Amino acid sequence: MRYADLWPLYAKYWDAMVIKPSRVMEFTREAEFAIEHKEIYQRISDGSLSKVPWAMIACLHRRESDANFNTYLGNGQLLSHVTTVVPKGRGPFTGPDAFVDGGIDAIHQEGWGAIVDWRVEKILYYMLLFNGVGTEPHTPSSYIWGGTNIQKPGKWIEDHVYNPYVWDPQPGCAPLLWMISTHDSSFVITRETP
């Protein structure tokens, strides 16, 4: 799926997105956690060729491993072992900078080095690619929209296995990204223009 085909839909979803009232406090806590650990995420951003936004990295970290700093950013597996799920064969990463080193590796694995701007629609698109495509544009990805009025049933339950009936309880990247932007004025949302 090409970015040019998806971004108008994501712009529409972003404008219509409302966090479910029962989950506002959860997203607030997760945004505060991300901001408290901003320096770590910024180190990964600084180590990436395209300066992937630190808030994007924080959202991926939350989604992949519930923000566990002992895990590989690319899939949530332990840093101390070679990864066995996509991306396979990464690591191990050890030492005091293991999470940062693993995070930079995960970003490089995605091939995001040529991206020159990070508008919110593009951030959401690349987070979708990070998780895996297959549901869009027919069903909004729970990875992106979980916890909002946009979310529908469906979840990737393991590599290459999508279940259209599972309700994904994890926090979506879009509402977390939005919540981070409301709590940290240094992270500025920019929009795509038609």
C-alpha cells in the first residue's frame, strides 16, 4: 500500500479520532511515561539516519513490549537473545546501551533512512508498516487506532496471522502520539497538505 493512497484516509481518521473516555487516564499515564524517558528515545532518534521522531519511537516501544526497556524495539523480544520472530536474527544486544543499540538497529532494519519529513500522517503510515499491512484501507489497524472511536475488531496475533474477530486491548499509536503532543510542547504535530 502506497503512502499517497493511504494518507488522505489517515488524515480523516486523525481529525475524527476521539479517545474512549474509559481509556483517557491510561493514555495520559503512557504519555507521561514516554516523556519521562524522552532522552532514551531521543538517543535512538539521533542515531537514525532520518531522525525518526522520538515520540514515534516511544509509541512503537509501548505497542511492541508495553515499554519494557529489556526488549528489542522491533518485536518486543528480550534484548539478551537473538530474535526469533520478524525481524529474525537480530541481536543479542547487551551492556548499558542495549536498548538504544537495539532501537537504532530496528529503525535501520525498516530502511527509513531516506525519509525527509515526518508529518503525522506519514508517522502513522510507517508505524502501520512497522507492524504489518493487510487490514487497510478496509479495516482501520488496531495497532494504530486502538482505544479510539476509529478502532474495529481485528489484530495480528502472530507473524503473518491476522484474526479479524479479536478485539485488540493494546493502546493504539495514534491516540498515544496525540496525547504525547498535548503533554510535551517540544513534540509538534505537522500535517500533510493536499
